[in-house]
Amino acid sequence: MKKENKSIECCEKIMTKGHHHNYGCNNSGAIYGLGVIGALFYFLQSATSFSLVMIGIGKAVFWPAILMFKILTLLQM
């Protein structure tokens, strides 16, 4: 029971000076970062010019938005 209370306390939002903080319960940033690094390797493998490198970096950063756009277009939503 004591362990359950600690996990609830961990995930509660604390409001200080108008800002909401969530400590220790959000790992999606790390997962997104790993995805961006993997996408950078994928897109930059075949880049042979500066413009292709810049396009690859843009694709790597915005790939989740592009993926969702393609999925929603495919599902006609």
C-alpha cells in the first residue's frame, strides 16, 4: 500500500507560480529522442550534398507529424 502511494505522489502535478511540473513519470521525451537519432542515421546515410543533409535533418525531427499525416490521410479522417 505504501508503494502505491509513492507512485501516485510521483505522478501528481505540482503547481508552482502558474507552472505545472510532472516529476519522474514522463519518459516519452527519451523515446522521441531515440527515434530522432535513429531517423537521422537512416536519412543521412545516403545524403551526398548539403541540401540533402538539411532535408534529412528536417525529416528526422518532424517524422512523427509526417507519419500521423500519412496515417490519417490513408484512413481518410
